[in-house]
Amino acid sequence: MNKGTIVKVSGPLIVAKGMKHANMFDVVKVSKHGLIGEILEMRDDLASIQVYEETSGLGPGEDVVTTNMPLSVELAPGIIGGIFDGIQRPLEDMRKISGSTIKRGVTLPSIDRNKKWDFKPVKKVGDFVQPGDILGVVQETVLIEHRVMVPYDISGKIVSIEEGSFNVTEVIARIENEKKEIKDVIMLTKWPVRKQRPFKMKFAPDTPLVTGQRSIDTFFPITKGGISAIPGPFGSGKTVVQHQLAKWSDADIVVYIGCGERGNEMTDVLTEFPRLLDPRSNESIMKRTVLIANTSDMPVAAREASIYTGITIAEYYRDMGYDVAIMADSTSRWAEALREMSARLEEMPGEEGYPAYLGSRLAQFYERAGKVLTSGSEERVGSISAIGAVSPPGGDLSEPVTQATMRIVKVFWSLDSSLAYARHFPAINWLTSYSLYASKLDEWSDENIAKNYSTLTKDAMRLLQEEANLQEIVRLVGIDALSNPERLVLEAARSLREDFLYQDAMHPFDTYCSVNKRYKLLKTIMDYYYRAKEIINDDIELDKLFGMPVREKISRARLVEEQNIDDYFCTIDDEMEKQFKDFSDKEALS
């Protein structure tokens, strides 16, 4: 057994001598407690190790044992619906052993070794297979079919494959390679978290990830395989937006990483998610969700591991051909962990004390997202959409983490504290946010939603921008200085803000908005504007125009149940037609 000896302890960093036998990023067991650590740096026989558990009480002279293995995650049926910490320890099982607080040195298998799974082969004896090919399937949950793939170090001819009930360590197939060696295949595989899983080809994302959040889906959409960031100050609703995306995104699988999250926020996730029903299947969303809970009271070093653990699990399901969405809340706390470890390693600091490699580390994470043609002989396409929350101190978007993130991501949902204080949620500022995917998705939207969809969204955004300019005039000289057409712009923009962009996450019928409801609501608001614009002049009675009874129905439309949408909007269209005709007739008579 290869051993070293501790010579220095500095918080989560320890330095051990006698480590020439070890390699970078090897996992080590520290002291008699068996604390899990990872080698970050090697200098001669000295190894700098970040420990993923509490190091209090450790001192020089204690043993460090290398495992000669990099930090890896276990991949097998049983991940979906699981709740893990940053290094993939199952928290439910950990609680049974150590109670509500994780005790030091406690390790458990990430995947249950005893549970039996019904394996159904899709290949037969004599078939030639290569890495990434699907050998068979297991029904992991009601929603997810787990596709058991050929490991990346095995290829050749199948000499045996069994159907039946197996645990993850039992042999399900045997494959003869080119050297005539027989390799056993089990359902359990391991993969190093810092190593990207291979694929054949990466595609340009071209299909929207429907989130059910109107402001995002309409003006700042993200694609399946896209990357986005949610920056915002404290209290602006980053976590709520992340939760909404995790709950309602139309991805097949969601991986939610609470990276340095407050305990109460993570508790909300853990208690709320099992009760929620997926709007497309009416099953619990936990049947397609993986939760990684790394709370702020856990050792800071484990935050870095949690990000890599999450993205590796996402890649595994992507390789099966699924669309995966990964939520990282928040990457700022991950960056803080990098800063602390960098300082303890005595590296030259960059801006605000962050390491000089901050940008490249963030890019390493986000660039593992994308839409790809997976490995294997079958033509499978899978995707990972990465959405990271950023917590700039004081809402300062010029700080290093936000700036480094902005250089990488294609979608920027900027949360505004003034909107949050005005109780406008989600507090996404429509003037400072952007999506570089929007133009690419216009064609898709016009084909799949409505022919005039992209025109409506552009006109609506133009109204919101015009409103911002007109508000400056109103603040200076008052609303009476505006012409009637300008006041119509203000009124239409107000309707867009209050009746469309505002969305109540706590309301059962407003928390999720389908594509159909979103389009009809936007179309109705814009129809009112178009009709009013045609008849407006300087002599018209604005109070009567703005006070049409149909306006109240439009304002209530977002709270209507999905099954009643079509009838409700048909009624609105009829009433709007009649009321505008009556109004025009009265204006003509006067």
C-alpha cells in the first residue's frame, strides 16, 4: 500500500511527503478517519491535497494513502431520483448511518449493490459491438429507460448475453475482443469526473428548450444543448428561477446541483420536488431528476467536485440519447472555493483574488454542454443544456466571475433588484438580457408555433424598449407631454409587463405556461395594440379606449387553466372585435 505522511494542514488543504508514487488528481484517504481528498499539485515528493471533508484535528505525521484512481462517479441504474452530496455519496443512506450531519470518513457505495433490475437485451450472441453501443435496457423509473452501453474500453463479438433480473455488479454479457480475450460486462461503470466523455460530433443547437417561463421562452430562449447564465444580486430570485427551470423544462432528465446553497433553500428543493407533477407525464418530477446537494455548511472544497460530478452524470445520460438540463446554483460559490484553494496553494492571485485560471475552469464546465452525435454504431443524438446561476456581490456585473461567464455563455438572463423589489417576478430585465440563439430559433418558432410568432415577439420587444425611452420624458415633464399614440405605447407595454412578463411561481395555473398559452396570450395583447393603433388620434377618448371591458379579461388570462385556454381566448377575440367596432361607431358619431 502506497503511503505518505502529512507535513502541513491549512484548512481544506494538506501537504503530504513521500508521495512520488502518486499522480495528479488521484484520490487519497487521509488519516485514520479515511477522509477523502484529491491531489491538486505535485512538487518532487510533496503532494498538495484538497480534502472534501472537515480537517479539524488533523496534524503532521498522520498517514495519507493513495488509491491510484482519479475522482470518479459510479454510473448505473439507480441514479435517477437519487440525492447525492458533491462526491456522490447517497444522502438518504448516509442519514441512516450518521443522522442529519455527515460524520467524517463515512463512505458508502453511490449505487445500491443489492437492488435487482430487469435487464432486457437488444443485442444477441454473435453481434459485433463497439464502445457506446446499447446492449440492453432497464426501466429505471416510469419515465426513464436506462440504456446499458458497452464500456469505452471494450469492443468485439458478444459471446453471451443474458435476460433477467440482475444487480449492478452481476455479469450481464461477455464480449470477446480482437485479442481473443473474454471481457465481462456489468451494468456498473465508473468515469473520472474531470474527463469529458467522448462523442462523435457536436451540432449547432437548433431546437428550443421550453422552460414554461414566458419571459425566457419568448424573448431570451435557450436551446437544447445551449448554455446560459443567471446573474443577479441577493434576493433577486436566482434560486427560484433555477427551481422553475428544473421543475418545468422539457428536458428528458434534469440534474440540479446545489453548489454551496443555503441549507434552507436546499431543503425546499428536497421536500418540494417529490410532490411536484411533471406537466407532460403527470408523474413526480423526481422520476426524471438527479439532485446533488452541496450546502454552504459542507467543506468548501467539495463545491468544486459537485460541479464535475453533476456534469459527468449529465454526460452519461446524454450518451444514451437523452436531452439533459443541468442547473448549477451557483457557480460563484464554486469560484469562491477555487479562490480559497488557490490562496492556500500560494498561487499568484488574479483579479479580486480569484485564480488566473478562473475563466478556463468555467469554460471547461460550460463547454461540456452541447448537442452531440454520441459514440457507438447507432445514430443517437443527445444534448446537455447548462444553466448556471451567478451571485455577483452587490449585483455588480463587472466582477470577475460574471465577466468570465459572459464571455462563454450564449444566453444572459440578467436579474434586476429593482424589479424584484417591485415584486415583478421573474425579475429578468428585458433591456439588459440577451439570447444569441433567438435569431436561430425564429425560423423554428414560425414553423412550429405560428407563422407570425417571430414578428409578434419583435414588435413586443420594440414596445418595451420604446416604453423605457418614453418613461424618461414622463419623469422630466409628465405624461401630459406625450401624444396619444405614445400613451398607447405606454399602455401596451404596461400590459406586456403585468399580464405577460409577470409570472407567479406559486400559482398552480401560472407557474408553468405551455407554448399554446404563451402564444395566444402574446397575440391577444398585441392584437389589442394593433387595433388601437389603427384608430387612435389626438381627439380620441383614451379613458374609454384603455378601459374596454375586454382588458380585464386579458389581464386574467394568465391565470386560466390550460384545458380552458382555447375557449377563453376565442371569447376574448369575439369580445375585442365587438368592443372595437362599437367604439369606432361611437367615435364616428361624435
